[in-house]
Amino acid sequence: MSLNYGELFKQMAQAPQVREGVADKAEQLRDQLETRWKNVDDVSAKQRAFLRDEAGRVVKVTESTRSNRPTHVVTVRHPGAVAKQAKDGFVTKSVKAIE
């Protein structure tokens, strides 16, 4: 008798505890990003116009629906995010802080 690991994974991925755990980690990452970059929400009115959903927050958490895996995408929607990461590694440090 052998286990069907593919089916087992699908069942585990659909479990409410797993989905909640992934969502909690995504929120923890958002909090870490906002903590490490205090001025992340300081964008101009023109830039804020592009933030259609969650206009009050520049760091956005989105649940991915493209795979059968419980996945959330954390996006920093700030024009200076790449420069900030290159300067002090705030994203890398944030990810390591919640591992």
C-alpha cells in the first residue's frame, strides 16, 4: 500500500488551519515591512490614486487564487521600494524576522 502524496497535499492545503496560518504569516510580514520602513505610507496624492484597493495602505496582502496551494502575495506599492531594499534590505530583514 502506498500513499498518494499529491492527494494528501491537496487535502492538507485546503485545511482551514493551513489557510489561516498562511494568511497570518502574510499579515505578520506586512507589519514587519511597515515597522522597518516607517514612511512607507507617505506617498503623494497622485501616487495614491493608483492604489485602487486599500488606498490607505501601500503594503498590500492578496490571496492568490491561481494555484491549489494556500498562497498570499505581499506587495509594496511604493515608487521607492526598490531603492529602499537596495539601501538597507528592509524586505530581506522583514522576511527573516518572521521565519
